[in-house]
Amino acid sequence: MMRTESRAVARRAGWLRRARGQAMVEYSVVLYFLAVAGGVAIITVLPMLMNALDRYLQGIYFMLNLAIP
């Protein structure tokens, strides 16, 4: 009876080892795609943010240079 229980435990342990490896692969793939998507988002969003900051600062300098006190 002990041998069958130990075999079952060994089978479960082998399955857990494979499942842990699968989880690490899935984690790596998801993290890779998030990093790639973040890089693409930075490339597309950063110019828009810089343009908005430039317009904001131009507006401030325009107001500071007005001749009306």
C-alpha cells in the first residue's frame, strides 16, 4: 500500500514540476509582450506629450510678454 501511495505522490510531484515550468514560460511571454507594447506606447505617446508641453509653455510665455499690464 505504501508503494502505490509513494508512486502517486511522485506522479503528482512530476506534474507540479511541469506546471511550474509552464507558468514560468507563460509569465515570460506575457511580460515580453507587455514590455513590447509599453515601448510602442512610449514611441507613439511621448511626441504627443512633448507637443502638449510645448504648447502649454508657449501659452505661458505669450501671456508673460503681453503689453497689457
